[in-house]
Amino acid sequence: MDLNLLRRGGRKPGHVLRRALKVPVWADLGLRLGAAFGLIGLVVLVHWIDRAGLKDTHDGQISFLDVVYFTMISITTTGFGDIAPVSDRSRLIEAVIVTPIRIAVLFIFVGTAYNFIIKRSWERFRMAQIQKNLTNHIVVLGFGVSGSEAVAELIARGTSPDCIVVIDPSEARLEAASRLGCNVMAGDATRDATLLDVHVDKASAILVSAGRDDTSILITLTARHIAPNIPISTVVRAADNEVLARQAGASTVINPVRFTGLLMAGSAHGTHVADYITDLASIEGRVQLVERQITTAEVGKPLSALSSGRGLRIYRDGQTIGFWEPGAAELQAGDMIVEITPTQA
């Protein structure tokens, strides 16, 4: 694939973060209206049963239509006086039953207005502010099999869903991400505008898994153009595209097909190798791989003397040093290490 042929779209405003609603809008509205009309129906029934205690100054007769009319007027206003309770029983019913229901219906309608006008407007404003001030977040570009597994693992490792932004064109996938508590945005991650809207240049990491190698590479190229210093992990499935992904700017290239092959090959020479590698990769295992910068107290100590776990590798000034090599005999300031640590229960 010729990367020179890949094109990015221009800036298009209007991409907005959102989160899943606990109850869908129409379901919420239906529940509220159903409760209100249910209470009104109850009052109609009470008035109809006690219609003998009502007096109509117009014709002296109380029909079912008069009962419905009187109920609606008494629920929504103080009444016009054309129909009024005259018996002690009717007045007691109005005071003890109808008045509390009138207040309840009023609160339902006021609450509905608040929820659908004020609250939702406030939520849109709040999400716009969150989007405006996004920083040190993790941007997941593509929520397919690999992307969803990555997000689930991040959350299991303690990352707050509030700090994860998922971009995908599929509403079904965004709904699944929303259920996990993530911020989501429907958009094309190959376009500069989409990535600018979620401030990828201020992210702590970018994970790319679009489902197609060419799309993933284009997204990586776009993200690297906007965020030159942010770590980008890209999933590709063809070995030939690993080089292209790195040329596009990926800091880490992950090939699930190759990784599966490595696990299968390892299991052919030992029944427990694949289990242990899977254990290392997941927070659900007994041990996990951790990458971190050494502390001041660890400077000068050998890699084998770490108290937090078993040191495996040192990254120093662009060099990779294994635990068996001479350079591992003394840790230096600024070293990045990879170690195996027990998973916290």
C-alpha cells in the first residue's frame, strides 16, 4: 500500500462526546407520562364512585364526562366552581386523596421538564466542558474485538472509564462502550477533525484497532501527525503491514495472528507455556507484566534486587538490556524497566 495515496479529511466541527443514559429518553418519558395518567385515572375512579357528593351548578346532573372534566380541572388548577364537592365525605376525599395526588402529578410534570430541558442541557454542557478540557486520557480508535478487550482490561487494571474515549462509526459498538462507562464519539478516526475534537495531542496513550490494516495504518498516520509525542499502539493482522504501521508512526505494533501462532508453538514444547503467557498478559492472572521508571532508591542496585517483582529488561538510552547482561548489574537514573509482579488480590 502506498502511504502517499492516503488522504485525510479537513476540519469538521460538531463531534461531541456522550455517555450512555441510564434509561433511554423515550422510555423515561413513557414512564413519567404513564405514572401521571395512572394517578389521574385513579382520581377519576374515586370521583366516579363518590359522584353523589358532587354538585353541578349547570344542570344538577353528574355524568362520567363531568367527572373527567372535574378531575382534570381539580388536578391542574384550583377549579372554576361549576362542579364542587358538597358532602363531608367528598370534601374529605379531596383533602386526603386528591390533593396529595395533585401535588404528585405536579412534581411529575415539573420533574419531566427539568429532566428533558434543564438536566439534559446541563449534561450536554458538562460533556462539552469535559471534551474541551480532556487531558491525560486514553483514546481508543476502533471498538471491535481487540479494542473492546483492551478497554475491558484497562478498566480491570484500575483505569477509570471516565478517562477513556472511544471513537467508532458503529452506533452498536459505541453503545457497548457506553455501557462500560466510557466517553464515546461517533466519527471517522482517519480525519484530523475527529482526533482534534478529542485532543489526542493531550492523551496519555492512543490505541488503534480499526479491524482493517489499511484503515488502522491511516488512523495511525493521522494520529501521529497530530500527536507526535504520544505513544500509539496499533493492531495489524498481516505481517507485511507491521513495517508500514511503524513507518506510519506506531510506537508499538501488535499482530494478534502472530501472537496466537507464538502461543501455539510454545504450547507444542510445553503444556504450561501458553497458560503462563496468558497469565502475564491479563490482570486476572496471578502475575502481570509491568513497565515503569525506576525510583531514586533503586538507582545503583542490580536489576535482580528489585523488591517489587522480578526484573526482566532495562530500556536505557535506546538500548535494550536483558537481566543476564552486564548492564543489568547496576540500574541508572532514567532507566525504564519491565518486571513481573504479583497481581494484587
